[in-house]
Amino acid sequence: MKKLTVALLSGGISSEREVSLNSGKQVFQALDKEKYTVLRYDPKTDLQRLVVDAPKIDAALIILHGPFGEDGTVQGLLDLLEIPYQGSGVLGSAVAMNTLMSKQLYQQVGLPVPSYLALKRSDTVDPAGIAARLGLPVVIKPVQGGSSVGMSIVRSEKELPGAIQKAFDYDTAVLVEAYIDGIEITGGVLGNSDPEALPLIEIIPDKSHEFFDYEAKYTAGVTQEICPARIDAALTEKARTYAVMAHEALGCKGYSRTDLMLKGRDLFVLETNTIPGMTATSLFPQAAAAAGLPFGQLLDRLIELSLEGR
């Protein structure tokens, strides 16, 4: 079998740069060097070299998070360079990165979402009106972002303006949504034309964290992650179905991970990640391992999916 030349992209210029670099390091270590010649690129410094090297690259692994990595921009560059890559294309990446547009598409296919409203910088913040419409507490976050950067849970009207301003530090639009007090579940999806749901993971941040925030995501031991999630068969099937529906509604390809909240018997879709965390202990690789696909084999499969139909 011909040895493939794989471009591994990590780093970038978003607020999640350090997470991306760490993931890239672990992906590099896990790739089978007998199958792949791995060339590493940091979009912050190496785009010119990537363009020059493009003719010799068989496929790319994009291990970037947040703006200028997960939002369709790098995907568009790779399309121009005719380099296949894992995961969603320009449209699916851009749509999934925009939580407002994602929610609108979820609703069009009948997926339940928490009640929400969107704010622009020019809008007047009306704390009493927000509380009357959505109740309290609410979740406030940038419309475009990742790893819960800029996100807050607000429990009183007086906290709303500060939390909204915090979110505006990261984006020009802000999403305010009703807080769902329940069990957080995440569902991975793998495949191109016939995507399959992976085992679900239940996420339990420790008591020092109100939600699965940046620190809870990336600090070892802070969050308990249980796979498979401790929910009954009917809810498991429903959540897995919702994950696939969300993947398809946003036009995703290859793989994705959709976050959901379970309150009683009701499931709510929160958001879909088109480039989920890619360390060996990240949520998506955990779910793949539970399905019989250890980390190195998962990377093989993602590369295979990137080359399908070419």
C-alpha cells in the first residue's frame, strides 16, 4: 500500500490555540508512521509553506478549533489547493460554528432546542424583558465560538449586562438561551453517506464548575465522563437519532459531536462540533474507542473518509 503524505494542521490564531497544539501533538504521536508521512503546519506561521507543498499532500487532518479553523476558512483554502481533509466542508463548518443558524436548522427538521434570543451590539439590553421571555437562569455565549469561551450562566437580572458584554468580547452577536437543568449528554457521529451514531457519553463537571466550561473541558480530573451514558435504551436511541439528525441538518460530513441536555424524559439539542477535541482522552475518541475503534484506528478512518469518492 502506498504511503500517504498527510498534512497535520494545528495551532492557528483563535483563543483555542493551545488546545489545538496539544491535540496536534497527540494526533502526530498516534498516526502510524509506516502508513503516513506526516507534515506539520501551524496556520499562524506556515500557510505559505502549505501552499508550496500542496501538490505532494494526499490528505489533511485539520486539528484546529474556533474561528479560522473550524468555521470553513481553512476548509476553503484546502479546497482551493485541492487537498482532501477530514470532516465537514466550507458550508457545514460555517453553519455549525454559528450557533444561531444551527438552532434555526435544528428547528426546521423538528429537533427540540432551548428557548433563545439573539442580540447584536446595537441592540438595547433589557434585562427584565430577557428574564420575562426566557426565565432565569439563562446561558449567554458568543454566537460563534468554541470550548465555552465567553460563556456564562446568569441567575439574576443584574448580572445580565456584564455577561452579555463578556460574550461580545468574542463576537459581534450573542445568544441568550434558557438554562436547562439536567444531564449533559454528547453524541458522536461517524461516516459520510450513511453516518452512524457512536456510544453516548454522560458529562458530569465537578461541583466547582456550574457547567462544562473551558477549564472543565481541559483540566484532567475536573470532569467525570461516563461512556456509555447512564440512560435507558429508549432515551439512548432517541439521543443517538438526534445526533445524526443534527449532523445531517447542518450539512456535516465525516464526523461530528452534538451536545444535548436531558431533563426528565425531554432531550434538547445544544450545538454541534465539526472538529471535536482530538486527544486520546477527548470525548469523541472515547466514544469511538467504546465502539471498538481505538485512537490510531480512528485517525485511519477519518483519513479514509476524507479520500472517499476521490
